[in-house]
Amino acid sequence: MAVTVASIITNLNSYIGDASTDRITAAERLQYVTEATIWLQEELGNDLQNATYALNYYDTVHYYKVTSSIADLLEGADLRHPEQDQTLTFAHKSAREIAEDIGQNESEPAWAIERHDGDSYLVVNAPAKYRASVIADCDSFTSSGGTWAVDAVNSDATNLTIDVNEYKQGSGSFNFDVDVSQSGNNKATLVNTSVGSLDLSALEDLSSFIMWVYLPDVSDFTSITLYWGSDTSNYWSSTVTAPIGLSAFVDGWNRIKFDWQTATKTLLPDSSAIDYLQVDFNYGAGQGDDTDFRMDDLILARPEPLTFHYLSWNVGKTNAGADLAVFAATTDVPYFSGQYDQYKYAVAHKAAAICFQNLRLLQEAQFEQLEAERILERAKVFIPSSRTPETRNFKMRGINLTRRNRRRR
């Protein structure tokens, strides 16, 4: 029978010699069992608290915000390819070292956890199974076939140039200005109506368009819309309101992603003959004239599915199966229940130690602490830790030994 919090409290009551709620309330018992379970997790870090997260890895995209999607992330354990592609093992590195690897275009498969500004990121650097295809490198107005230009009739974009000083990839970026009195449509548009019949049929609904945009001031900025299709009447469109990994646009460079699968389809575009591309920079009525908007490195990338294994900080589940960060009822089920039920004795002794300590019975608290540790040491023999230590590279820094190879469409 599975262990519940009630069965742990039964042991706890036995160890402290008191089942009443005169000195120790029911709520306090739940608190002590929660604290003891957290202590167990910190001491063990083993497979019993292992959880998984499905990650879509895109070529050239390295930082994935997981603050909400893995809210219970305690520590990373492993990153794996699908079973049929398990030919390379991902190394666990520090966030600092993997950032250096990315900057140096190192190709060793590796992952890291980075936390900053209240958010958590899974950082991945590896050769992608599906290499990104360059749609427009933005090094010239004819970089993707046809010619890129501003729409000076229906939008506020003007003065399109190639910026050879500020760019993200290649040798330049598209640079343009905004004159809000030009059209009054609250958008600035770059368009190419003669791309050259790109055949993207093999990637339809499987891939995402990814690009860099530079926004000089986001005070009144709202979104970016990408259009792609056979012509200006038959196309797909997608709008994004935030860059990859962030909740809102920022001043400067923003990397954005448009998913084909969720795009809006208008009439009958043909994915085997893409001849039309358009990018709208959308803003509110408060937008003023501004200069030096930029666009760079429009690519099409198909995601590769990876599985991230991590240690969860959830202490268990309700009897209905909902995850719990703290126990709230005696019917709650600890994370180890049904897998290694003997952990309940270590948890109960640790909870008794916490209880005695709060009652200022320090000698009894010390005895219960030692009992908890003794039981735990026996358990560690059977279920080893799942923590993967960080590894370090021993290589010369400052020398770029590899280059990113991307396909041109």
C-alpha cells in the first residue's frame, strides 16, 4: 500500500510519544513532514524525484525560458535525444562555460541551467539534427531572391539601407526609419514580392521562421507580423508580441519566432512556391518618428525533440494527483511513495527532530537527527544520486575551431 502523509505522522507520533494536538497542532505536523521531505530531497537528489520536460530545440537558438513550464525545477539531471538518435551524450556545464562555447561556435553537445532576473533558462548547445535554412541573410536587398523594399504607400517605413555596422549575422542588416505621418497605418513594412518560388513544402507545419529585429524604442511598440506565401493574396501570417524567452520586447535586438503550425492561412498559398515575404513592425498611435529600425537573419528551422530530465522540488501529490510543493492534508502522497516506501522512517525521524528542536528539547532533537541520518545512509546504497556534476573543457580559448553551417534556400 502506498505511503501517505498520515502513515508518516503515525511514525512521528510514536517517535515523539504524543499523538495529541495539545502542544503540536495538526498543521504543525504537516509542516514538519514537509520540511523533513525537503531535507530528504536535498540529501538524496535521486531518480525518485526525477521529472521530464519535452523541449523543442531549434538550430541557432540556445536559450529557452522554462520559468513557467518547469516551475518545480530544483536542479537539472540530464538532456537526451530521442531513443533512436541516442548517439551523443550531452555534457553538463556551467552557464558561464556554455556561453563561451556558444560564442566560440564549439560543437560539443552540452546543456546548463542559468537563472537571472527571476527567471530560469535551459541553455543548449549542440549540432542540430535539422539545420536551419537561410531565407534572407539581409546582407543585401536581393539576399533571398527578388528585392526587398519598404512599402511607402501603406506603411510608415522609409529610407531602407544596408547597415554594415550593426547586425547579428553575416555582414549587414536591413536598416530603415519610421515617418508616422507617411501613411497613418501605425506600422512599418518591409516586403519582397518576387522571392523566387522557394520550395518549403517539406517544412510546412513542421518548422518556424526565426529572425532578429532591432527596435530603437519599445515604448509604443506592439508586435511583429510575418507574411509568407505564393503572392499578396494567398499567404500564411503570424504575429508575435514578445521575443523568444522574454515576456515583452526590449530596446535593441530581439529574436522572434513564428510557428508555421499555428499561422493563419489566407486563401490557397502553395508551400512549394513561396514568392512573397512581408514583415510588419506594428505600434500604437503614440509612436513618433524614429530612426534605425533593423531586421536581420531570417531563417526557417525545424525543431528537434529533446527530453530534459530534472530533479523536482515538489514534495509529492494530492490523492487526486496534483503536484504539491507543501503538504496540506494527511491524504497527500510523498514523492517516494510506491517506489521506496522505507524513506518514510527517515522522514518521520527528521520530522521528530524538527519537532523536538521547536520544543527546545535539544538532546531529543539530536538523537532523532542521528536516527534519520543513519537510515538515510543505508538507503543511499540502493538508490544513488542522479545529480550530474558539471564538466569543464580543457581547450584553448580565443580560437574558433568550427563555424556554423547553415543551408541556403
